[in-house]
Amino acid sequence: MFVEKYNESLPCIRRHAPPKQTILLGSHSADTSKLEAKMRERTGTLDFMAIEILETYCAHDIRHDLESFLWLLLWVVLRHTSNTSYPAYGIYLEVFGTQEGWDSAARKRQFLQTWTAFEVKNNMPLTTLIRDFKEVCFDNMPMMRGGKPSATIPLTYESVLAVFDKALADPSWPENDSALPFKLPRNVNSSQPGQDGSAGSRQDEERTSEADDMDRIDDDDPFARMQQRALKRR
């Protein structure tokens, strides 16, 4: 009830314009002031933040945390499994290849609104889990129709657990299916040395060679990278 009342009282719920007045609900105590200030701020990792949190000043609620788990699951699967995404890491870059909040929200909306165009190889239960989880998150996504927000089906612990219970009950989960190391994707828009109609400079070739050496190191191991750089300085 408190969350709904707070959201209804916001003079400007859409970002990027900030609220023009302070919202006071109930008794104005020090604890209440801290809570209200906290509810107006966004916290968390951009890749995993819920769409509504990125787009509005609405109060952070349970449904947002549950949606974040979808983005975390998708992030891990696209980075650390063998899947049919083409080109490699293409879908990962489509969904998570931004550092802007508004762009992250738009990319996540696009993902929820389109068919899941990839499968985890030899792991249909995980593929089905992502598709089913995506479906309930789509129902949870706020939409504007005729200038007014349409009805949504908020995510609940029960609805998300039902998706996972269904997936875990599948007997076809693979065994000995360990995570794969993640290699940072190259910028698909950048030209390779010597492929733009002119011969690549020696400096470009050296940078490419160094990048190839660094690609052989697991990007999730910063200590290995530090050691590699230290060896190159010798």
C-alpha cells in the first residue's frame, strides 16, 4: 500500500526530469525522510536493473528484484555457455552493450518483446527456463497505451518459483556441464588492420597482436591480466 501511494503521488514519475517537490507520506520522522530519499534513487548494477527502475522514479519493489534475476541469468548464460547466438556474443551485446540507463531499458524492452532467437546447446531445460522466465517478465513490463499505463501482472515469488520448479523437474538436464570462460567480444564496428583499403600500420599490427595475447587470458581473472602486462613491460 505504501509503495502504490508513493508512486501515485509522484509529480513526475518519468525520468529524466526530477520530481519538483518533496513527497511526504504519513508522519514526517527522520526514518521516513531517509526512506523517501532512498526510494527516489537508483541503486544496483546497470546490466541487471529492472526496466521500470531505469525509466521512472517509482519505488523499488519486489517485482523489480525478481526481474533483475532474469537479467542476471541471461547475462551468465550468454557469457558462459555454448549457445546458438550468431554472431558470437551478438545477443549479449544487443542486450548489455551499453552504459546508458535509457538505452539499457530500451534494449531490455526489445528483448522481452521479441522471440528468443537462441538456444543453449544440448541444454533444452535451460533454454526453456529462460523463455518461460522471459514470458512472465514481459507480463510484468509497464506499457503505455493511449497515453496511459496498461495493466500488468506483477512478478511474485510464487510466479518465479513456479518457472524454476518446472525447469528443475525436467529430467534432461545435462551432466558435467561446466561454465565456459568468457572472452571479451571485439568491437564489431571497428575495422581490422589492413581491411579498410590501406595497409595497416605496424603499430596497429602490434596492438592487434597484443589484443590476441590478452584474449587468450580468461577475462574473469584480473590477476592473470596484471601478470601478463607486467611480463610485457620487462
